[in-house]
Amino acid sequence: MFATGRTRVGRTASSSSRALWGLAASPSNNKIGALNSCRLSFSVTHCVGSSKRTTSLTPHITSCRGTRRQSMQQATSHASSPATSECRQGSRTGDGFPARIKIEMLPKIAFIGTGGTIASIGTNSFDLLDYSASEKWVDAATLIESGGIQGVVADIMPINFRQIDSTAVSSQDWSELAQACSELATEPDVAGIVIGHGTASLEETAWALSLVLDVKKPVVLTGSMRPLTGISTDAHANLAAAVRVASTPGLAGVFVVINDEIHSPRTVIKTHTLRLGAFQSPWVGPIGYVDGPHVRLPRYDERKHPIFSPDLLRKLPRVDIAHSHIGADGVGIQAYIAAGARGIVSAGFGPGMTTPAEFSAIVDAVAQGVIVVQSSRTNSGLVVDSNKNKRSGIIAGSDIGPVKARILLALCLAQGDSSEEIKRRFMSL
């Protein structure tokens, strides 16, 4: 049906592109390693007198265990129209008709695997709760292959970072992740980066990276609420959506993509232990959505966070969180100071208030040179910068939740910011 002996790809096509065309035109050839970097969208025009017939070929790649196979779909349409100048003699298929060939390159995406639920292996498909007990995770390449998106959605380059539970992630891991992302972002052929991460601490890693990464490409964190081996796992859908966002031209910065929603690291939090829609941005909502192949970002704001040096992640000082509750005293705060805390975030009631006993301990902490930021355990809403707190030297944490306030305060302290500079940073976000 097709013969490629005399067909050329064009003067600007590379030798690798020519090899790809030769490969795709031979259905008997099942060596498709080179296809991982291209979606081969062929438009072959056969000219017969004053009419032409257009044949579109799209190779589809499916993954099997340990092997790969290639299937070809062919759709033929007929149109009566004059032959165009594109139908030149001298570049012909085996049946004597000229051909025009188009090869569309897939975006190259780096995928960094860190373990987590998205890579977890349970005891069986119904193990949806205690799967972490197995302490087994697949590596980055296996995770990518299991979803069937390699060579279809993007050319994905798997990178093994860790295979751990995200409760074990440290600031040292953040530093190494930031370094890896910075280096990958400088590679001209890499369109974006996806990080597979456990959901327990995903929001913290995303926030930390957003404060230190100054990259011109998208860095997308994703995870799943059900293990890779679980029935109706969301691992594959979340991974595909994240890759699509990372492939979006002109997008830059750090994002969280899960459950077909795109969130800002500043606002997203995990709001449920089990539900697929656990990740929410309370009161403000997601900044965008992924609907099949379509990425929509109606609320994308290119405003930049304060960028800290990634090197600071290697020397973060101790900053603790004191959680307010009825009857809370100052023992916890005093213990943090004794342990060497340089900063304390108060996760207070409602608009940012503590018990009288906690407040007394906080005042003592400030007097000892400890920086205290008042946040709220509600995780949303503006903390009131009250006159009482101002007089006591307590910094209002804006609407940043306690967990993320801790990270921002630690970076400020590592950088040597004064109390006034820290206050300005919190208010500017």
C-alpha cells in the first residue's frame, strides 16, 4: 500500500525525522524506541490529475509488560480540488504519487518520581487504606509506563529521586529537588517538569519550591489519593493531567495539579484524608482546569512570589507551630524555645487569637528574640493585625495557613531578615 523507497521528508527534516518516517511507514517494524519523542502526524497527498486524495496516518503506541507494540490507524478522505504546487514531481511514493509529510514533535517532559501514594503498591486492588504498610513503590519509569501516556501525551523522561512516604520528606530533599528542577529547566528541549509526590506533604513541597524556583518553565506537582494498584486509582488520570499542564506553552512557575484541577501552591491544602477531591483552595478555588487534552487557566496570575536562594533550604532554622485549643497553656511554646526554636507560628483561633496563657508565653518568646507569626487554624481568611499583637511584637501572618507560614518564616530567618522585613514579606504575598 505504501512504499517509502523514493519518499523524502523534506530539506529541513533531520536524519532522526527521516528515520522516524521510515519506521512509521513499515507496519512490520516493531522497534519504536524513537517514537517516544514524536507524535507522527502524517499528511500524505496523492495527486491524480486534477484531484487529490489525502491520507492521514497516526501511529498509536501501547505499552505491554516489558514490551511495546505499535498499531497504525488510517483514515482516508477524498476531496476534489485542483492539484497544488505542493504536489511536485521528484518526491513520490512507491505507487508513483507525490507525497507531503508532516511530523509533529511531542513536548519533552521530565518526570521526577519521589514515591508516595501515586507510586504505591498495595496488597491487592482493594487495599485502599493501609497500602503504605507494604513500603513498596514503583520507580519513575514503571509509573509512567503503567499509565500508557509515554509517547502519546508527551515524550516523558523518567528520573528516580526517592521512593518514600511523603511524611519522610525533609528540607534537604526540597533543596535537592530545587536543584534538579533548576538544572532541568535550563535544558532547551525540556518543555516542563512534573514531580510525583505523596499527598501527605505535597502542599508543603509545592509552596517551598514556589518560593525558591525562578524558572521560565512549568513545574507541576501531582499525586493520587488511591494507590497505583488500587481499584479505580486516580494515579493515571492525575499524572496525565499534570503532564498536559507541564506541556502548556508559555506557562511558568510552580503548580499543583490533581483531580483535573490546577491550584496555586500558595492556596492549596489537603482537606480530606481519603476523597479524590481532597485538594482544595478554600474560598478562592482552583486557578484552572484540565478537561481531556484541554488546559484552561482562567485565573492564572503571573505575579511572582519573593524568590529566595535555593541554598537556604540547606540551612533552615528550627521553626515550630503552636496549635491553639481550649485550655492550651504556654508549656508547648516554652518547650520549643528550650529546643532552640528561632521562630514560632501560632495556629490560633478564628481571626488569629490565642488563650491568655499562650499569649503570655508568646510575649516572653518575643522578649527572648524569637520571631512569632500569628496564623489561624482555620487555614483561610485574613489574620487581624490587632493593636494588641502590634504592641507585643507579633507579626500578622496575612491569610497564609500555619504550615506554609512556618516555611516562609524559616526562609526569612535563614536569609537574615529583620522583624520588619519579615512582616513586609508576609503582607506582600
